[in-house]
Amino acid sequence: MHDTCPNCLQRDIAPAVTRRRGQTTRDGYQCPRCQQQWITERIDTAYRHHRDDAA
């Protein structure tokens, strides 16, 4: 999942590191423009799309 730098607002930054534990994914980012580093964490089931919802 790509993100936006919280410091300089550079968009579409790919994660430098991704780690998964159970149903949680943690992505580490570093902005190529300003070198800001940050981490995001998400619960994978919150991002799962259900085929039943599309009908």
C-alpha cells in the first residue's frame, strides 16, 4: 500500500519494509524527497473486500 509523506506531502511512496504478524500488517516508509520516516499499521481484515458486497 502506498502512502503520502506526512512532512512534505510527497505522494505515492512505496513501503521500504513490510512486516506481518497475525492479521496485522506494518509498513515502514522513507520519503525520497525529505527523508522523513514513518510507520503505518493496519488490521488486514479491515481492507478485505467481500464479493457479497458487490452484488
